[in-house]
Amino acid sequence: MQQQLEQFLAYLTVERGLTSNTIAAYRTDLDQFVTFIVERNAGSWSSVSRDDLLAFLLFLKEKRYATSTIARRTAAIKSFFEYLQGQHIIATNPTENLDSPKVDRFLPKAITVAQVDELLELPLTTSGPEGLRDKAMLEVLYATGMRVSELVALDVQDVDLNTHQIRCLGKANKERSLPIAGSPSTALEEYHDMARGQISRNGGDPALFLNHRGKRLTRQGFWLILKGYAERLGLSDLTPHTLRHSFATHMLNRGRDLREVQELLGHASISTTQIYTQVSNDRNVKYDQAAQRPKIADAAEVEFSA
């Protein structure tokens, strides 16, 4: 049974082009399911019944898992059994007509432009090359709306300071080009010229943003850096994704087109981007028209390849 699971994960990687983070989530969800059904004496995938599935969902509810987690587990299991049926490993699919629990869709949080400005100035109070690195990372993250996984995956060669553009590789390896004129470009130039060489210790890592060992910074490493700045601002619930939410909300507050924001964010479906219109309308996030952030698409009209 484990062999089919590994084959499914390989299929998601090679054929579907899903990211390593998504694959890891599938593995976590399905490993728990496999452990559960093995304990119920299921000897093969074809022997797994609808009752086994319902028992697993009941088990998750009794363990008080969040509804969103149960919904994700259910979706992973359904995808897996569809794959098994497509590969003729099972004749019938026990997940057919299996309903997923409805999940309340919470509005993403956004901080104000004033709070963003405070956050972006904090790294300047940090001495040493790390302060310039942190300034560049935060500027780029907010000015482009990148996911943090996309930010830490950037290489030096992805940045073109002459054209003020940065190449970003998103989900399913879809590439998009993002404008970084103004403060982000200046911060990147200062980091590259004055700090990166000190942090790299003459190493050959192609990564744009490096940790104190001169290696590529990880998502977890960035989160810890941001957490430190957030605590200084008294924003205990600030996460890397908060800046992405704030980017989108502030863009829409400035009257930017929804399709343009979709392309900048790298959303496959505009319905995903539309939630930010509700954030903008319902929360009435204040935007100072005199502020220079976000600078983003004012600097240049960019064609996107995503």
C-alpha cells in the first residue's frame, strides 16, 4: 500500500508539477490515513470501504481537528483514490459522493500602510549586513506580493536592477515578471553591493537571500526574522502572508484592476483574488494617497508570463 502512495506523490511532483510544500502536505494527510486503515486491518487499497473513510473522518472530528484540516484531509484522500482508479489499481472508488465539510472562509488580514512603513524602517536600526538583507527582503515581499516560498527561492540572476524587474517562479513552475522600481530596487542594490558578499563568506550559493552561514535562507528562517520585527511593533499576529494580503488590499484600495492584481499575485483563478475586494470594502483599510507605497505597477507596465 505504501508503494502506491509513493507512486501517487511522484505523480503529483512530475505530472502535476506541484511544489515541495504541497507534496509534503499530501504526505502528512495520507500517512495519517494509511496508519488509520492499517489498524483497521485493511490489506489493500481495494479493500478500503466507504465505512473506513467515514470512520476516519469521525476519528478526526473526535480528535477535534479544525474543519479546514478535515476538509484538506478529505480532498487529499479523494485525489488519491481517483488516481488509484485511473491506474486501474481499484475497480470502484469509495470516495464517490463523499462530501467534504464546509469551511468558513476567513478574510485575510491586512495591516495599514502606516504599519507597513514602520515595519520596513525597522531593519535600518539593525547594524551589520543582516539589516540591509532584511530591509531588501521586506521591501520586495511587500512591493511584489510574493509568497514567502517564492521569495526565498530567488537567485541573484533573477533580479535585473537595470530594468527594475524580478523574475519569480510560482506554483506549478509558472514564471512571472514583477516590477521593483523605487524603494525595493534601492534596497536590493544596497544589499547586493554592501552586504551580500559579507554574509556569503565568499561562498558559491546562487541564492539571493542568505542566512548567517552563507546558505539559502529558508521559509522558517525568514519567519523567525519577521517575528522579531513584528514583536517590536506589537503585531503578534503578523505573518509572512500578511504582507501578501496587505499588498493586494492596498493595490485594490488604490483602484488597481483586479486582473492586474491577479497576475501580480500569480493566482490561477480570479475568484481567489476576488476575496480581496471584500477585504477592501468590508474593512475599509485606510490608504494615504500621499504615501509612496506600494510603488509597484506605477513604475512600469509589465507583461506577465504566468
